[in-house]
Amino acid sequence: MGNPEKRAAAEAQREAKRERQAREFKPVPTWYKAIMFGLMIVGLLWIVTYYIAAMVGVGLPIPGINNWNIMIGFGLALVGFIMMMGWRD
């Protein structure tokens, strides 16, 4: 159907592009993963701490802001989950 030379040239271009992309791929550094998982864990612990402290009547982790503590915990965890989109192994 098509010119065999054009097909061979197109295949060579595709192969060169694949090789270039393979060389450009680099996994994320260890510190990125540590921060990502750390934020998710800290967010979860923030929320758990707030709920346990509320059961016993203590104003932890930040007294006086009440339910905004939940938003802070979810925000921290959300940043960790958003970082997962950039995780390459």
C-alpha cells in the first residue's frame, strides 16, 4: 500500500523516540517518597489525634480551632496523595 522506505523511516523515528524516552525516564529520589508517605501518615495521625482528644475533652492537636483540625489533617494527607501522581519507580 505505502512506500516501504517511508514505513521503515517512520519505524526508525518511532524507535528513536522510544529510546530517547527510556533514557529520559528517571525514578523519583528517596526523599520524595519519604515526604509523600510522611505527609499521608501525619495527616492520618492528625485526624486520629483530634478524634481521640475530643473524646476525652482535650483540645489537641491545635486547641481552639475545633473541627478545622480535621481539614488540616485531610489537607496534609491530600498533598501526599497528590504527590503520588508524580511517583515513578
